[in-house]
Amino acid sequence: MRKIFKIIILILIASPVFSQDVLTLNQAVELALKNNYDIAILKNKAEIASINSDATVANFLPKAGLSLAQSASLNNLHQQLSNGSETKKNGVTGSNINPALNVTWTLFDGMKMFATQNKLKRVKEVGELNYQDTIQTMVASAITAYFDVVSAKQQLNALNDAIKISDERVKLAEKQFQVGYSSKVDWLQARVDLNEQKSLIINQTKLIEQKKAELNRILARAPETNFETTDSIPFNDELSKITATELDYRNLQMKVAAKNVEVQRFARKEIFSNYLPQLAIGGSYGYNQTKNSAGFTLLNQSQGFSEALSLNVPLFNGTLTRKQVKVADINVLNAETTYNKIHLLTKVKYFKAQKDYEKAVESLNLEEENILLVKENLAIATDRYRLRESTAIELRQAEQSYTDAFTRLVTARFAAKSAETELLRLMGILVKN
């Protein structure tokens, strides 16, 4: 798995020095790729396809083998020869030994060996592409789950800020009540609102633990494994668009579908080769020895070279080849149909991802501008309430606007990061080897 750790994440993040308890994005991705079972299985499958592809070289080379045959016999012999002599004997022993070195070389097999080699080469490439696609998907899942935790933590920070504001309002309301500038209702309402914020923090803390457990699942770790994350969600708002032709070339699932079409076409050529003649040459060097304890020939021994040229022309095999070719044609058609389906779906997904990304950029810019406004509005509302120029209701509305605006900002950041990640995944450039 050493190759995995050379992956460069295209989503750049700052790399300050953190304590050992902080899990960085790069560390999370590394753990996800190291521990994921699907990646390990696909890596093994890709390696098997590579071995099978390399093995096809043997189809072009001669084949040699040693053979040895040895036999013994015990017979009752009754032999009459043309010269009038007669041999009659029981319990005649005999033996035969025949070692040989045989070499055969297929010169032409209807181009089947070339079709097989090309087919297995494509199968190897499909395995490699599936492996890369699984890595891309796993990295995307790890990134999304990681920043889901970060987003929840940012929301918790917003709630903590809101508690500070609510606590300040409780103090102001209590002070104004004590000096007689406001009723006890404002003070009690401020305390109710503060308790509501504390309840939200409890629920948000629970949500963070749930999101951490989900990230631990992706990292193949125990769900209770504790860790901290970074505090920011970086976002690239200037991703370049690619053309439809570039998407065909970059998207890994489309590349897999295209390779599968080639696999089926070469598989058809393999079968079609059964219509064509086959030509092979062969040779052997052998030794043969036969012994008999009685009979006309007591010893027969020979050794030497022999060679042969064989030509096989198929004429009729019960229409089996024709049926196999028809099935192969259907397999090619299915592979082409699957490619067209994936091609269309990928185009649709990419179009949607582009729109999600564009709208996420607009929404994030709007919320970042809006948060500055609500902060200023809250500061003014707090000062006015302190100077008794506004009511507790107006201050509460300003507080609620701040909390709502921060929630929308955090949501917009996470949505933007998710849209960016999906867009990079569809383009097949989320990671590079």
C-alpha cells in the first residue's frame, strides 16, 4: 500500500503544527486509504489482472516438455513365422521405455493470441482504473466526513458566543430590574433564553460525537476514538471548468466503461478466431527401447529427432462458434449501451455539480458579508439596551439574528466544501498518484 501514501490532495489546507490529539485532513485521508477493506481488495484484483496480462507473452513462445512412458508385460507366447518356425512359450516377459523431449510452436491461431493479449491488457487497465476510482471516492468521503465534524464544531462555537451574549443580557436585565428601570419579566426572559442556549449546546455536543463516530467508521477505527480537528474549512472558489471532451478523458468511471467496451470487442475477436485455420510446428527428440524374453524380436531400440507441421482447418462444429459469436456481439452491444448510460449520467452529475459549486460560492460570499452586518447590529443593539434606549425584545431579536446568520454561514461553508469535493471527484483529479 506504499503507493497510497504518495497521494497529493489537491484541496490545499494550511499546515500549522498541532498537538498529537489533533487529526489533520491529510492524516484522516491516509488512515482511510490504509485501513479501507474495499481498497485492499481492489488492489489485489488489479494485481491479479496485471499478472494475467503479463502471462499472455507465453502464448507467443514455443512450448517444451519432457515425457516418459514405461511399461512391462507378462504373456504366454505362441508365434508362427512364414519360414515355418514356431515359438511357443509361457511366462514371456517384456518391457518398453520411451523418454522424449517435445517442442511445439503455434505459428498462427486465427489471431487469437493477439486478441487475448489485448483483452487482458484492457482488463488490467480496468482494474487499475477501478482502484483509482475507489481511492477518489474514499478520499471524497473522508474529506466530507472530516469537514462535517469541523462544521459542527463551528456551530458549537457560535452557540458558545451566543451564550456569552445571553449571559451579558441576563446581567444587564438583572441590573436594570434592581435599579427599577425594567420589570422582572425581562430578567426572567433573559434567563430562559440563556437556558435555551445551554440546551442547544448539549444537543450540539452530542451531534459532534455522532459525526466523529461516523468519521471513525470511515477511518476503520473504534467509534469511541477521540480526536480533535482543525477549526477552519478551506475553500477554493476559482476552480476551472473543463470541456465535455476533457470530462470523457478524466472521469474514471467513464474511462472504465470505455475500457470494458474494448474488452468485449477483443473477446469477440477471440471467438471469431475459431473460424480461421491454425498452423503449428513441432519437434521431438526421443528414445525407444523394447525388450522381449522370447519371440522374433528380442530387442528393438531407436533414438533420434522427428519434426511435424500441422494445419487444422475448421469446417463444422455444430454451429457452436456461430452461436458464441452472436453472444459476443450482444456483449459488445451491452458494453456500448452501458458506456452511453454512464456517459449521460456523468454529464448530468457534472452539470449539477457545477451549478451546486457556483451557487455555493454565491451563497458563501453572501453569508460572509451578512455575518459582518449582524455582528455590527448586535453590538449596536447591546449598547442601546445598556443605555436603556431599546427594549429586551429588540436585543433578543439581534441575538437571534446573529445565531441564525452564523448557522447559515457554517452551513454555506460546508456546502461549498462538499460541492468543491464532488466536482473534483467527477473530474478525476481529487487525488494524484
